[in-house]
Amino acid sequence: GQQVMQIPQYQHVQEGEDFTTYCNSSTTLSNIQWYKQRPGGHPVFLIQLVKSGEVKKQKRLTFQFGEAKKNSSLHITATQTTDVGTYFCASRSGTYKYIFGTGTRLKVLA
Amino acid sequence: GAVVSQHPSWVICKSGTSVKIECRSLDFQATTMFWYRQFPKQSLMLMATSNEGSKATYEQGVEKDKFLINHASLTLSTLTVTSAHPEDSSFYICSARDKGLAVWDEQFFGPGTRLTVL
């Protein structure tokens, strides 16, 4: 079945440093969604990318969808302690359901 | 924004008992709800897709007789863990799609239910 891998699994950064997580699939993805889950919380939707090569920005966050629609990345510029959490990508599988990536857990050291 | 609630937020039960978890969309109608299970420090694993008025669609490896799903209305889906055992202890999260939105739009997640089976 469809699998979506994320790297790295964990990332510790010093506050102010940049952070990037990558989402990779062996098959072409119809779309990609990104979620953030704070420790002890539930996933919160961040953004959706649909078009090949699409780039979207939300303040310090930049999301990219690969030209071949098989990979995506989330880049955070100048991390803050509020960025702590696990970032998941998710892709639609079938009509409505989504398959979640393995996640990248970010820890920001003050 | 769309709000999804779950009840209870946590539950502790004895092995062999059944536990019912409710998932409600509070301000929108959800024809489709999803049930996920998340073990500590792991990703969300889709268990089943719950469709209003019809049988749930279970993912491979998920026992439908153990995890009973009922989507009784456009705002309520329930997951019952029957004869729970310690290995069923996990974080169960539901999500819902807004009936009025296109297929590309986001899922709204409930706050989750932490189940501990002793």
C-alpha cells in the first residue's frame, strides 16, 4: 500500500536556527497536507499543496511540493520554542482517506 | 473554524471490558469521519473510515468485531473497543470532513481519547 516516509525522525535545533523536514513517497501523490501536533495534543492542519512544484508560505514556514509530486518539504526559518512538536505530512489515498507520514519530532532548545 | 469534540478525553478500564468513544462535529455536518490510533511517539494509523448511514470501512489488519464503529448521524460517530486488553491502550483520535467542502479540504481532528487498559 501507499507509504509516506519522513526524514529526519527527530531534530533538535537551537532557537533561531532553521529546520526542514522532508516527506517522500515512491508513488505520485495527488496532494499533500501538513499537520502539526503539539506534545499531548491532536494534529492541527497547516496547509495543503496540490500542484506540481507548488510553494506556499505562512510567516516563517515554507512548504514545497516536488515537481514529480513524490516529495514535499516543510522549512521553518529562525525556529522559536513555540515550534516544538511533531510535524506530519499526509496524502490522500482513495476517495477521502488520508495516509499520514511517519512524522518528524522537533525540539527547540532555548 | 470547525470544531470536533471527543468524549471521554481519557479512560482507564479493566481488561475484558468494553469502552465507547464518541466523536462529534459541533458546528458542521460530517458525512465522513475517520478513526485513528496513535501509539506513543508514533504516527497516526488509520483504523477505519466511518460513513453516515452505512457500514464503516476498516483498514487492513483492523478487526471490525473488536473495534465497532457506528456513524448514527451527520454529527456523531462512535468507536467501541470491545473486550479491551492492555495492548489496546493507545491514543484514539477521530477526524471529520465537512459535508459542504470539496474533497481536497482539511480534516478537523478531535482532541483525542487516551485509553489505558489495566
